[in-house]
Amino acid sequence: MRPGDPVLIDDGAVDVEVLDGVVTLTGELETMSLTEMVTRLVAEVEGVVGVNGRLRFRLDDTHIKSELPPRALQLSATERRL
């Protein structure tokens, strides 16, 4: 997954409960990195004071390294103007 790519999550994969600004997430997603990203995104929502991330995952992908260096997908200033 690259920055800017849409994140697709199956309907019903995540249950959300909110009590006094604390969000509890339960369910199962495909990868560990996706569960971490969803938890971080929910934490950034205005009004959320805490997140209980109880999401499970099928694959621990945190040890998998990309074949491309991190800057490989960045465009130069010239390329962005095209």
C-alpha cells in the first residue's frame, strides 16, 4: 500500500462503540499494519479522547520490508508540475 491509496475494509469487519469520547474497536482485519493504521486514524477524530483497539489481524506484516526505498515513490518538484 502506498500513501494516498484508498483503504478498503469489508462492511461489518469492525464494530465501533463510543462511550464518553472513548472509542472501542473490535473485529478482524487482514493485516497488523492495517489495524494499527485504523486505530491511529480513529484517535485523530475530533472529540475522541481515547481508543481501545481490540482489533485482531490475520497476518503480521510488520516484518515485511518493501522492495522499494521509502523515497522511491516521491515525485520531484518538476514531475509534480507536469
